[in-house]
Amino acid sequence: MNAPEAREEAHKLLGYCGGAETQDVMNACYSIEFKNSEEQLNSTYQATLKRLDQDDREPVRVAQRAWLRYRELHCQAVGFLQVGPEA
């Protein structure tokens, strides 16, 4: 996806990806930030499930799946509104 040099530079910019000087570095930086956020979200979700009784887990799972679907659709809609349909 990104050149190794871009990923190396991107690691230096985490939290400030907008300061990247090239599109490749910016893409790599945001990709790393997304991956880190996703891992943190999943870790928190798993820890939450472990604290719940078995009967209480299913409503949380259902809500989480719905939220993930919403997130996906919302991002697609914002992307469409800002840059148009995919080529």
C-alpha cells in the first residue's frame, strides 16, 4: 500500500497526520491511526463483554454491530458528499 519510507515518516507524525508533506505519508499516517483506534476499540469492547453476565452480552453485541454498520454507512455518505461516487 504505502512505501516503507512513507510508513516510517508517518510514524513520526502520528496525531498530526495533516502535517505530512506528501499524500503517501498522509495516507500511511491515517492508516496507522485508524488501525490503532480499531485495536483500542476492540480491546475495550472485549473487556466490556468479559465484565457482563452471559445474558447481558447479546444486547451489547447487537448494539455494537449496529454501530459498526452505521459507522461504515456514515463514512460512505460523507465521502460521497465530499468527493462524489467512486470511480
